[in-house]
Amino acid sequence: MSLRFTPVETDGPKGPLLMERRRFGDQRGHLSRLFDMEELLLLGWDGPVAQVNETVTTHAGTVRGLHFQHSPFAEMKLVTCLSGRIFDIAVDLRRGSPTFLRTVTVELSAENGRSFLIPRGFAHGFQALTDDVRLIYIHSAPYRPEAEAGLNPMDPALGIGWPLPPVHLSARDESHPLIGADFTGVQP
């Protein structure tokens, strides 16, 4: 396998996975396989590749997220940092999950070559730890505006310990409501 993976929560392979790639290199540089369907199928990827997106975040401290899509457009995401460094977050929203509302965080960077595989039923977001961060996202479902939703990244109920003071949140991300007692999660 060109990938090694580690479950990053107690829910094991059903939850987010931190993936480390083998880099094949010589004096010219290196090659890393960013996506291998056969290997990812073994790790739980269960859909097509519906979209590949890139984000560029210019300022350290910027927070993006926490985003998800409702069924039937719930999606898996494979997030890879191509330049800079991020504090990446997944929040379990799966109704009835033993880790419901648990926040899982990992650091992704161009240097460590890691990716984060986020299953359906999780909200996702990140904070840029450096200026000029570039990410690539592989999605298992297309973006559907009617299915989009999010959590407020500043919600104290989530207990996120942001490494830097959060800045540059979008109006949309700031406007997501706080989690109330009536929030029962999502069906992935």
C-alpha cells in the first residue's frame, strides 16, 4: 500500500482516518499518490469521485467551516494540504453515534504529507496555521446548495481549542446557529 492510516477517534474505521502517504523520491524531488481508489475502498471510501476542489487561504488564523451536507447528498471528503499548515477538524454529527458531537483534530501540512479522510455524517472545517495555505478536497458527492448546512465554529458546546485567535470567518459561517438541546444530529 502507498498509504498508511490511523483511526483518530474511538469509533475506529467508521470515523475519520489520518492518512500518511509514502513519498517516492530521488535527487529531483518526490512523487506522492494523492488518490488511489483501490486503497481507499479498503478504508471505507464507498462512492465515486464527484468533485475535486481547491481552497487557498491567505491569512494565518482564518477559520473555514464547519460544513456538511444532509442526506441524500452527504459526502465523504479526503482533505490534503499542498502548501502551508492547518489545524483540521471533524465533528461527529451521526445520530446515535457513541462519539456524537465529539471533535477530532489533526494537523495537516505540505511537509507531513498527511491527508484526512472524513466520513459522511461529520462536519468539517479548519484553521490556517500559516499564511498562504492551499488545500485539495476530493468529494464523494456533488455540492448541492439545498443540502448544505453547518455548525457555528465558535460554538462553546464544541469546545474547540483554536491554536490561533480565529479571524476572517465568513458571514455564512458566523451565522450558523449554536447547537441547541433539540439538535439530534444527522442521518449520514
